[in-house]
Amino acid sequence: MAAIARLTGAPSAKDSGWKAINWHAARREVRRLQIRIAKAVREGRHGRVKTLQWLLTRSFSGKALAVKRVVSNRGRKTPGVDGVIWSTQKQKMEAVHNLRRHGYKALPLRRTYVPKKNGKMRPLGIPTMHDRAMQALYAQALLPVAETTGDPNSYGFRPHRSCADAIHQCYIGLAKRYSAQWILEGDIKACFDDISHDWLLEHIPMDRFMLRKWLKAGYFEEGTLYPTKAGTPQGGIISPLLANCTLDGLEAAVKAVTPYRSKVNVIRYAADFVITGKTKELLEETIKPEVEKFLKERGLTLSPEKTRITRIEDGFDFLGQNPRKYSGKFLTKPAKSNFKTILVRIRETIRKFTAQKAGDMIRALNPMIRGWANYHRHIAANDTFRVMDSQIYRYLRDWAKRRHPHKGARWLAQKYWHSGPKRWIFSTVEKTPEGKRRVELIRATSIRIERHIKIRGAANPFDPKDAAYFEKRRTDQQRRRAGRAALKAA
């Protein structure tokens, strides 16, 4: 028993509460077990995988990290149907000790809706804090399996992978003169809502007792309890991982039916994917039916309105960006729809601050502009950044006129714009206890374009032979961030 307690990271009698937890040791212990799980998967020792997953999900370190994840994310103040949130250290510590499989019963989800881009509403299921923590705990045990068996060119909801990696893979498969000229743009219809429960319970390598509890929990809407017959809850912590496991194998299935030198590449981010091909006929007659067959086994279908076959010269929208060849030169630019969306958000935000302080408006706008520009800084976005700055200038000029209807253009310019390293800088002066302080609006063109270094498709964060590779990537990213900070300070 002492050996098992040491292996699973059980708490000592001296542990007095939440603050006493050694988080570095907890992460190290969980990672050690995850590395062993990944090794057992590579060796095909499925019984060993289950044993190690059992140890991890019963370890104090795993439970503590699961609770920490739940109380640290953005939804920590959003309760489930029981109305409970964990805000005090005592509640968090009690939650750690209450994460037990024996006697566990998942409560129904709280149904809510969020708007989609097409004007429709997307249903979300909000689990209770306890259910979220249990999902986070078992996700820790499933993640190394998913990372070891996942598709090389799957980039959504995976550690160390991002949209920029998926876009760069598009460049690799489409940029050269002899690259594929045709693209199948795929989108899975209601992916999270339609995944077959039977398929999940049969194929997902995790505790089926727990998985069944979450899948069959049902949901409350307007006081009525509804059963869940398919899909995974979009508000659940483990749902993105389950969706990835469901779609893993698509790349191999497509390449298994394509002839040699057909220039086929499968690039997937969650439920969105693109498949390149040498000819339109290959994509339409061979690859698309195979994709539909693969999805049908999992209870899924392609979205008719979002699935199309296009030429690279016409371009296609993928993850908010538009890869396209211009007279044979491959460029990726921000998608027009994505650009219009951010401009609408900025314009609506500016209009809300007509009667409020300019400094508050700047603080509301800066994260929006910086976040959008940082997302697109790896592609050919300089021209779009200049257009954005020009549009924002017009919005701010109209805002200033509405705010001061009896003042002239010269007075408005002297009050809100001052000269800087660029053509103009919108700013305001605020009074603080320490004195006057100038608050400036960031310009999109102040974000420097820099090339993204794509992750290796076969790299596994739970494989010791890739440890040096990930350490180098982390060091390089820190160096680039430090360089950007120094440039900003200068």
C-alpha cells in the first residue's frame, strides 16, 4: 500500500489545505504517469495503459490538478444545475477529496445558447463544477493516448499546436509550382451534437463507466429534463478531446484510397478540415465518398453548405484566413469575413463609449486590436493592418464629432491625436494620484509580421525522445516574446 501511495502521489498527513499543495511536484507526478501511458500505447500494451490510467485518476496529484484547472479557467464563476461554485480554499480542498469513482453520478447539464456567425444559436451544456473536475481528471489520463495515436496533421485542441500550424501546413501542401491545385473544404455538421454514443463507448480508450455517465447525463432546459441520445456536451472539459479521438484516423483513411503521387494532404483543426488533391475528379469521386463513409460510422455527416471543392487560384477560407495563389504566388491573407467581423465589433464598442471616458474606451479596444493582429501576424497581413488602422481612424473621428458637436477638426485633432513614430496615435490624458498619464490606442500596424515555425507533425509531448525538441521550441518562443517586448519598449 505504501508503494501505491507513493506512486499515485497520495497526500501526507502534513498536508493542511489548498495552499500546502506542491504544484510543481503534482505536475511532475502526473506527467511521469502520462509518459508511462504513452509508452505503453506505443508498445501496444493495452492492459498496462488501463492500469496506469487507473493510477492517475486515483492519485492526489491528478485530482488536485483537475480541481485547479476548473477553478482557474474562464468558467470558474459559471455554476451548473446545482448552483455551486468553488471559491474558497476549503471548498477546493474538499472538492479534491470528493473526486471518487465509487458512487459517482453525473448531474444533468444546464442548457444555454450562444450566437453563431450565421445567425443561428449554438447549444452549450454547462456541467456542474464536480462533473467538470471529474472530466478534467480523466482527460489527463486520456490525453497521452490521444497524442500518441492522433493524426499527424490534426492541430485543434492539442497541446503545443495552434491555428498557425494548420495554416503553415496549407503552405507546405499548396505553395510550390507543382503542388496540388484543388482543395476539398470540409466542415462536419453539428460535430459535437451528433457523435454516436455507441461508437464512443466502443472505441474511446478510457473508463467506459465514467464516459457513459457523462454521455447519458441529459440536460435541463426551462425546467424540463431532456435525455441525451447522441453527441458530447460542448461545455464539457473532455468534449474537445473526445471529438479529436473520434476524428483521428481520417488522414489514414483518405490516404489509403488515394493513388501514389496524388498530392493528397489532410489538414484538420477540430471539425474543420481541408484536403488537397491533384484533380477535382479525385476529390469528388474518391476522397469525398471515403470521408462520408468514415464520418457515417461515427454518426456524423458533412455540412452541405460549408463543404465545397475549389481551385487554389480562387482561394478558400480556413480558420479565419484565406490561402490563395496570386499569379502563381502563394499568399495567405486574413479572410474578408473575419476582417468584417472584427471591424463590426470595434465599431459597436466605440459607439458604446460616446458618453464615457476616452481612456476606458481605449482600454476596451486595445485587447481586441492586439488579439486580432497577433492572430494574423504570421501571414501576409500588412495591407489588411493598414486598412484596419484607416477604418478605426474614421470610426474615432466620427466618435469625436458626436462627442464634441460644436468643436472644429483642429481642436479635435489636438485633443485626441498626437504625433508619434507613426502617422497618428489616438490617445487621451488621464489624471491619477501619481499625476497625469497618457493612454494610447494600439495600431494594428505596430504588430510586426513574423514567420511561424510549424510544429513537427509526429512530435509527441509525452515521448522522452521529443523532450529536447519541445524545450528548444519553448526557448525560441520565449526569445521571440522578449524581442517583441524590447521592440515595443523602444
